[in-house]
Amino acid sequence: PLMVGYDSVMLDVDCEMGGSDQYFNMLCGKTLQKAFGKREKFVLTTKLLEGTDGRKMSKSYGNCIYLDDEPADMFGKVMSVNDDQMESCFECCTDIPMDEVKKILKGNPRDAKARLAYEITSIYHGEKSADKASEGFDKVFKGKELPDDIAEVTVKEGALLVDVLLENGLVSSKSEARRVIEQGGVKIDDKTVTSAEAKAKEGICKVGKRKFLKIQIT
């Protein structure tokens, strides 16, 4: 906290804004500035944005919604947040007035979440991409159909599935790939992959609820 707070001394800041989890660190900076005869600093905290599992959004938890996520992935991640997170997400991540948010939340939770997902996706990718992401989500999760834009990859026979998943962006690391497989979250043609050492097979690979990849073997 002292070293973090010393940044304020070096910059001689008027105000520091940060998440509520950084309140103590920012107060350390305020105290240090006073001790060094610098200007008085004001501290402004904001709500912590929760991840898809209700915990603090953190890369280490694997529950982040990234600003550079593809539209379909961003939309799907927002649709997976807990119902009790929606009001906070509307407040922190959209421009919708809170009186309108309260009306939205009085309706069907699924519709409210779809509105939230649409608003967030449209902010970062535009309305056309948000429309497409919404349609694709409904097609997969309501109609139980496959999305139209499944990426295709051709791999050599004997290639490890974890390598294929990593190389094609379906996971962020081999350890994540192994963890998802061990948790039963990877399927090829609706058959659950049970071993993290499994070889890639031809078919439609599904990772979690939203990620698909068509695998061909040479």
C-alpha cells in the first residue's frame, strides 16, 4: 500500500478514482501526500464490477467480460450473469436512466438480461453487431441450433485437443483447456470429452455454452 500510495506523492494529484477494493491504498496516498507537504488529495471510489459468477471480475477467476470480446461472446457472457447482478450492471455499464432500469427489471428476467446484453454489446460493437449477436444467441439457446458462422480448422491427425482449443482462441491457456475438459465442458458432436489428453476428432467441437469450432482432420 505504501508503494502504491507513493504514486500520488510523485504525481501530486488532486483526486484519485478507483474501485472500492483500492480504498485503503488510495487513503495511504492521501496520508503520504500530506506528510510530504503536497496538496490535499480527494479519494473517489466506484462500485466493483462483478464477473459472470458474481465474484469480483478478475482474470484469475476466469469470469471477465473483455472489451475486445467478439460480439457473440460478449453477448453470451452477459446473458450468463446472475439475475441479482443485473441492476448493478445496468448502472455501471449502460447509459439507461435508473428509473427506466427499474421498469425493465420488473419484467421477465430473461428479457431484462437480453436488454442488458444488447446495450453493452452495442456500446462496444455497434447496433448491427448487437442485433446479430442477439439473433445468434436465440438460435443456439432457444432453437437449439448451431450458429451460422462456426469457424473451421484443419489439423493433423494425432493433434491434442487442448492445443487445438488454445490455437483457435477457445481457451486462454492449456491449463484452462484441461480444466474445462475435466469439468465436462467440452463436447465433439454432442459427446463429452473426458480426457485432457484426448486427440482432436472431426466434428463440431463445443466449449462451454457459447464457443464452437468445426474440426477437420488431415
